[in-house]
Amino acid sequence: MATLATLVSLLLLGVQTQVRSEWTYSEGDLDEEHWPLEYPACGGRRQSPINLQRQKVRFNPALTALHLTGYGDDQAGQFSMTNNGHTVQISLPSSMRLAAPDGAEYAAVQMHYHWGGASAELSGSEHTVDGMRRVIEIHVVHYNVKYESYDVAKDAPDGLAVLAAFVEVEDYAENTYYSSFISHLANIKHPGQSTVLSDLTVLDMLPEDLVHYYSYWGSLTTPPCTENVRWFVLEDSVKLSRAQVWKIENSLLTHHNRTLHNGYRKAQPLHGRVVEANFYHFPSQRSEVEFLLHRIENNIQYLVKALAPKKAKKQY
Ligand SMILES: [Zn+2]
């Protein structure tokens, strides 16, 4: 009898844990304000996403272009695409690699999207730029290959890297690279459903300019919010038509059987962190012209010095 009671209480405990672990962004007991109660790291000092305040970004010329390999391959094979109740997630092959400027190498695991859509034209990116939320944000999640697997890396202090990009609406221009992905969303309306995406070329689903990016140290933007993510947020954005964005925003349902809207976390405090970028931000065209003129002036001065005839040595 005692054993049965233990068993029942264990089962109840299991059910309880399961219910409690169902985090949300805005509804129920475990909305984003309450994540830290269940996942302490979510209340940490190195959380993501953040607001990228361009005036405060530090230019770092050592941040050379990311080296992406396997991204452009027409990935022969079948890639599973799942509605996990929070987003659509595509599994990626570990042959896709990202090399950071310092030589650290990361292997891809999955990519997913964050969008808004709770009311017409409501944006849903996680990172904001000068306080402005973009339409959609793409996350390509990687783990550091110095660890044997994602499962090991996900708890290591330097375990993860996320390549992020924004989506913007370009009226009337359908982005055909997104056609297959968007048409497959209808197959995974309910959480837990999966479909197979073939002929996946991740490079085509990213912005054209892959050279310019912001970088900082942060966390996963969903529980458990582990603070071990090196972020690379691309400056350029993917362009989709309004109809394409609408389909992404309105095709999936949540565990609560509602349309999956506003799957993004609010910007988190910087707590003294510095965001770096490998490009300059000019608040106005005038400041850009002034900067360039200054550079030309410096170069001319250098040339004048270099070309000036050497003064004859004084004879004593
Ligand atoms: Zn994400």
C-alpha cells in the first residue's frame, strides 16, 4: 500500500513538474516575468536578447567576416521541421560550420524563427535596433566543436553560438527561396507535428550581406536561458513579401490551441556588457562625410610626410 502511495505521489509529482515546465511568453503561471522562478539563469546578468543601441556599439576591426562552410550546400537529404509549441524548428546537419574570427569553430544544430503577428503588422524580432523591433528574427543555433555534442556543449561556459538575422517586408517581392519552407508550415499546424524539408540551402534563407555583424556574449532567449551564447547578429536582413510574413505569423498553433503569435522575449538589461560590430554606424550622412574627409586628410598628411625630401644632415 505504501509503495502504491509512493508511486501515486511520484506520478503526481511528475505531472506537476511537467505542467510547471511549460513556459510561455505571456499566458499562465510561467510567463516570461516568472521564468527565473523555475529557471534561475533567466534572472542572470548576461541575458539575451538585448537592444542594440548603435551609438554605443564599439567598432572592432578584428571582427573579420564569419567563415561559413556547408551553408551553401544544397543539403541532400531530409531535414525535419517541427512545431515545438513555441516556434518552427528545422534540424540542421553538423557539417554546417561557423568559424569565428578567433578561430573557434561551431557546428549547426537547428534553426528557428521568432515572430509577432498578434495584431496586424506587429513585429516580433527578439533583438531590437535603437529600440525598434524588426518583423521576424532567424536564429541558427550552433555548438562549439571542442565539445563532442550539443548535449555536452549546452552546459559548457563557451558552448554555444547563435547566428541571428532579421526579416523585413518588401512589398510585392516574393522571396522564392522561402516558398518551400512556408508551404510546409501547413503540415505542422499542431505542436509536436513534424514534416520533412528537402533541398534545404540555409545560405539562401539568410541575408545577402554576411560580412557585417554585431557581436556580444549573452544567453539562450528561452528557458533555461543558459548564459553561454556567443551572439552574431547580422546587420543586413532577409526580404520577404507581406503575404509570406503573414503565413509565417498565422500558420502554427500553440499547446493552448491558439495561433502562435508573439514568440519573442523582451530586451534584457546589458549590465555593463559592450556590444561590438565590424562596421561603423553613422547617425547622419553628414557625420559619414566628415568621417571620410578626416580619413582622407590623414592619408594626405601621411603622404606629404613620406614624400617630403629628407633634410640634409647638418654639417659640423
Ligand atoms: Zn531563438
